[in-house]
Amino acid sequence: MQQLEIEFKNLLTKEEFERIKGLFSFQPADFKLQENTYFDTEDFALKKMGCALRIRGKEGKWEWTLKEPAAGGLLETTEKLIPVAAAQIAGQARFPDGQLAGRLRELGIEPARLRPFGKLKTWRAEKKYKNGLLVLDHSVYLNKEDFELEYETGDPVSGERDFQQLLERCRIPRRKTENKIMRFYKEWIKRNEES
């Protein structure tokens, strides 16, 4: 399955995260754990193309997703995985054939070259908001944690307006926010340069 992902993101302080939780009446039970394992080649060929590949497990269901830059957002190619296939990918870097593996080959990347290079856990709560989905994330990776607000929508113009109005309403400054895998990459590189 392929879809264009249009989303707006903003990193939050813990206090801002708590404020939004209260404003939208999020309860602890609303936050569901999702675990991401990120993959790339040893020379980070996907990253160099602005792409990202992950396996995500959430509530006993697994999928793998390739994200590529596209006009107006990110093009996501996602395939569902059975638990055995997810375990093979995570443990042995054995990828099933299918649309996603074919797309990787079109990009010049043989799936057998891919290696897992890190994990990120996110506790995520979602709520319908205006013409989209409001997402509140608390992520932990590489002994670091961050908090993030996302707004997923089908319309970039009204989505931008609605997101900006929400930030203003909550007295939260707009912050340039990279996606999770880019934040993970940067932290991973920083830690490897320090060691």
C-alpha cells in the first residue's frame, strides 16, 4: 500500500506535553506502545536519499514501511508482516519479497544489504481533530527521550492553518522538527562520534 503522508510536527517540552494531554483529556490508557526498528545499509544509502525504513510493532501487529521524499509530504510504502517475518527481519535481516522489496531494488538497494541500526519506543495517543488526526508522542531512544505533537491531514493548506492555530492556542512556539528517524540518526551519529 502506498500513500502520501501529510503531517505537521512540533517538538514539545514535558510541560507542554502535559498541557496538551490535559487540554484534550488524554488518559494513560490512551497511550499505546509502538516499537520501531530502523534499517539502512552500512554506508547509510537510504539516509543519503532522504529515505527511511522501519519495522513497527504495535498491539501485536507488525508492518514495515519505506518513507521517501515526495512533493507535499512523504510517500509511504507499507506492507503488513506476520510475526515470524517481522522476527526474521529484525533478527536476521531477511526481508520478504513484495512491493516494498521491489521498491528498494528500484532505488538501487538490495534488501540483503540492510542492517538494523537501532530501536525507538513511542507511547502514542491519537484523537480526531478538525479535519485530521492529532497525535501525541513520548519517545525513548539511545537513553534520550522527547515529546512531540503531530497533526496528520489530507490537506496541506488547511492542515497548516489548523496546526498553527492549535500551537497558538496552547502557547507553544513553532519549532523546526525533524521526523523521528532523523532525530534518531543524529543522536546515533553523535554518540558514535563521541565513543
